[in-house]
Amino acid sequence: MPSSSKDLSSKGKKRKSLPSGADSQPTPSDVKVVVSDPSSSAGPVFANFPSVRPSKNTSYTVYTRDPGSSSSVNDQHTLLVGETEDVEFFSTNQLEKREGDGSECQYVAALYDPSTQTLHIQNPTPLYLMAHRAKRLKLAASVKKSEMDSRAEYKARRNDLGEVFGTRKAKSQIRAEERNRVDVGAMQGVKGHLMEAIPKTAMLEEAPPGPSELIPTPNLETSQPDEVYPRESLILSDEWSAISVSELLKATDDKERVALLPYRRSRWIEAKMRSIINGPPAVRKANLKYIYYLAALLHFQDQAGWIGKTPSTEIASKFRGVPPQVLNGMLSRFAEGSGKKYTVTEKMRTKLFAYICTLYLLLDGWTVEVGKVAKELSLTDAKVINMYKSLGCQVEIPTPAEREKLGLSMSEAQKARRAVLKAPVKFPKTKMRGPAKRQNV
């Protein structure tokens, strides 16, 4: 083991200090510090490459926007550019002097010359934040732009020839294309406003659907079904006060009571009046007023076509016994005045239909059999169901227990569907119809 002992002995020796000379390390007192003055010419700069780092052989050039400026490079608007065979590198912060892109701090470059033991300190040096782009993509964009320009030039020349030598049809087509051309540049300023409006539109779409303007005004806050459509939303106070039911209360039989109503062909109203007369006295008078107003609306619906052909001064002749307040209220609510006549438009017919269905629902305890209402109004079940859904009702079929109790089959239960109003009321979403499809003949 001689080699190991030799190593041990050599390690035990003390190292001799080197003589002072060129190879000796300078002390702080021996180093001379020189600070250069600010210069308008380019010197050493710092560059930060966040993504792609170029090779060390890449050369760079500093360009300035103010070539005649005497201020330092750090205060000028400058651009640092370098390139390789495939990639271009360029700075993004010093040309526009944007706040926050390296402008809040400064860097100082220092160069030490060991031969003269001098430390040269450069004036604060700009920091460039570098980005890159592929030359191939830049070339492709320029080629695409040139192709678009050539196409536009070709089209312009073709249109010029068409204006001079084209047929009348070709000339009109050229003018139509000019009118319908969209200027993309003019729409650049609109983009921001459209983007701001998108969240608001989304919020509106997410909001729950509201009631239709054609139905009575509902109470959306209540949790009681009998408070969803209050009396004031169906019959105004002066109309309600004008309706007298004293003669209905004095009548001795169904035939006499029906003869006192404006509309006399409803078996449903006849049966409902009988149950009201035999029912609780506390609500008898109010329910008879609702019956009378429902009969007035049914008579108004029956005379809707005649009303549009009759002067307004003669309309009362068809509504004998109906209080003037009630007649005027129906005309103002369910007809549109045009000169000396009233017209019951399709929109007003739908509104009248909605009020009639609401009164059927109210008088039947906020749950009504759809088939009976449809038969009374000579309408299909589907149309009546759609109206009750727009009023916020849920259309239900009898449960298995109810079907068994009533002895109904499933097909019979479908015909016995009921519209039920529940609170808080919820309305269906409006269905958006697309454009009508063309049929090939």
C-alpha cells in the first residue's frame, strides 16, 4: 500500500502562498471602477426569452423610433430584433413603453478587464422581453393576403366590364352585390359592444319565463292557489259593484235563473248555479257574480263577429240586461276601437279565451276538467290544455287509485284530464318556431 501512504503524506504538507503577480487575485483596493456616461448609442442590453431560447450564435440589432434623439437608449423607444433561419425574435415592451412590462425595474451591466484591473459599469441598460414567430407562418399570411387582393382586383375588373357590356340582368346583379357587401372594417368598433351584451342576453335567457300579456295579471309571490288570480285582475271594482244577483237569488228553479243570464246555452253554468244555491251562504253571492260575468263573456264571444260590423251606439241592443259598466269594460278590454266601431281581433279573441278559462277554473275550485270546458266552448281538448298551461296550470290524469275508484280505463282517464293550478305559479317556456320548410312541387 505505498501509494496510499504517499498520498497521506502529501496531504499533510502545507501549501505555499503564491507570489504576487499577474496570477494573483486583486483586492478591492486594487480594482478601478469606471462608470460610463449615458449614451444615445446602443451598448450591451438585457433580453428575457420566456418561451423559446435561441442559439448563442444569433445576432441582434437595436432599432430606435427616435434616430435623432440625444437621450439615453434606456429612455428611447427601441426595438430589439434577431433572427435565425426559421424563427424571428423581437421585443414587445420597449417600443411602446407600456407600464408593467419590465418598466418598473432597471438593470446595470458591468464588465471587468483583468489586464488593467478595471470594472466598467454601463449606464442603466434596457431590458427587452422577447417574443417569437415562425417565418413560414408570416409568409403564408402574406401569400393569403396577396391572393385575396388579386381576387378582389379581378372581381372589380369583371364588374367594370359587366357595367359596360353586360346585360340588364347582369348589371342589376352587380348593383345588388355592391349594396349587400359587408364592410368588415366598419364593424370592428361594434365587436366590443356585442361582447358586452352577450352576458346580459345569457342572463335574460336563464331567467324563468314570465306570464303572457294576454292572461289576467297573476300574483307571482303567493303560495295559495286562490290568490294567484285575484278578483281585481279579472273584474274591475266598478263592474263588480254594478253586477246585481238579487234576482238570481229569488229565482225558484234552474230555468228561471238561466233566463236571467246574458248567455243561456251553457249546461255547465246551469249545473254550477244549482250547486252554488245549495252551497255555503258565505260565498253564494260572490260566486253568482262570477257566474254572471262568465255568462257575459261567453255572450261577448258569441257576438264577436257581429260587433265588428255594428256601430258602437247599437252594440248595447245585443246585450240587454248587461250593466253599462260591464259592457264598456268588455269592449275596452277585449276589442280594439277603430273610428265609430269596435273590432275583436284574433289577439283579443285569445285574451277573451284566457279570461273565460280562468273563470271556469275559479268556479271549479282551481281544478277543472279539461274535456268539459272544451265541450262547452266547442274546441279541441288540445287547445284548451294549451291555454291552461299558459295560465300556469298543470294538466294531470287521474291517479291509479282514482281510476280504480271511478272505474275508468286508461283511455277514459285520458279524457278525464284536469287542469290544476298550483302556487307559486310557474309558466311554460315560449317555443321558438324555425322558418317554414319549402315544399318541392
